[in-house]
Amino acid sequence: GAVVSQHPSRVICKSGTSVKIECRSLDFQATTMFWYRQFPKQSLMLMATSNEGSKATYEQGVEKDKFLINHASLTLSTLTVTSAHPEDSSFYICSARVGAAGIYNEQFFGPGTRLTVL
Amino acid sequence: AQSVSQHNHHVILSEAASLELGCNYSYGGTVNLFWYVQYPGQHLQLLLKYFSGDPLVKGIKGFEAEFIKSKFSFNLRKPSVQWSDTAEYFCAVRSTGTASKLTFGTGTRLQVTL
């Protein structure tokens, strides 16, 4: 299957700083990328959907000014957590898909990034 | 809005035991259904999916799931589990259409003992 990578895998930062997480599709071009957040022992919650070259669509309750998403190319999307606070500590997972949702267009998931804000 | 519920949060089985993990969804329209697995320290992987046709779908590693439309269920089964099946299992539903997106259940942690 296709491979999605995330960098870094773990990051620890001080409160008030900004953190950038990269998501890359290594062997395919991803028209659409998704960012999820996973709390301990809870489900993956979709934060936003981004299509290459256009603005991300954020889910209700997700602050777009806090979680900046850029999808500048077909293989790279970035999530920047601005002015991070301890409550932003979580596991962030990206996912990539070729084209529109359909029977052959599976979503592939990255390994996740563990963010800890002190 | 669609939602998914997984009834079992933590399941412990001995090797060779049979497995059934429950998944129910709520959505009034047509859906695609998925089961994902997350092995310790690894990323989510697709186990199997249902789009249409035969409601009994077979996936990788001997897993299968049955879509019962009248019960809004998509339970995951395996006749005989192995220690290597120890992982977190997520059921997910996706509505069809241009704005479709995956909605995940809370996950079931399966622990298989020797």
C-alpha cells in the first residue's frame, strides 16, 4: 500500500511556542489530506480536510487560527500548532487520499506525531 | 451527522479463541464501512471495507465483517485469533457524496494471550 510519513514523530515544546508537523505522501500524489487528533483511549477526531492549492476546511470547534494547515503540494501538508498550550498535547495523525472518495480511493494514514506542551 | 459506536473497549482472548467485535453506526443515507487496525507503535492500516454487494466481506489476515443494514451493524470476526492480532481496532463509517469523511468509533483494544 501507499506510504504516508510524518515528521517529527515526537515533539516537546514550551507553552506559547509554535510547532510544525509535516505530512508527506511518499509514493503517490495526494489530492486530499486530512488531519486528525487522537486523545488517549479515544477515537480519531477529524480536525480539517485540505485539498492541494486551496484553503483547508475545518471541522466545527477547531480553531483555524490556532491550527494552521498548508497543503502547498500534492505530496506535502503541514499542520502548525500556534501558541501551543498544555491542552494541545495530543497525538496528531495525518491521512492522504488520491482524488475524491470512492471505491478505489483509500485513505492512507501516517504514523502520528506525539505533541507534548509543557 | 454520522456516528459510530464500538461496544467493547477492551477484549482479552486466548490464542485460538474466536473473535467478534461489535460496531454500530447511525446515519440515514448510504455509507461505506471500514475496519482499521493499529498495531502497537504502528500506523493505522485498513483491514477490510464494505461499499456494496455481498454484505460479508473478507479482509486481510483472516478477518471478515458482515454488514447488516437492518441493524446498522458491521461486526468484525475472526474464527481463531493469534497473539500477533494484539492491537487496537477501529470501526469507521463514511457517508457517500462529495463531502464525505471518515468518522471513527472509539476503538477496541484486543489483547491475545498465549
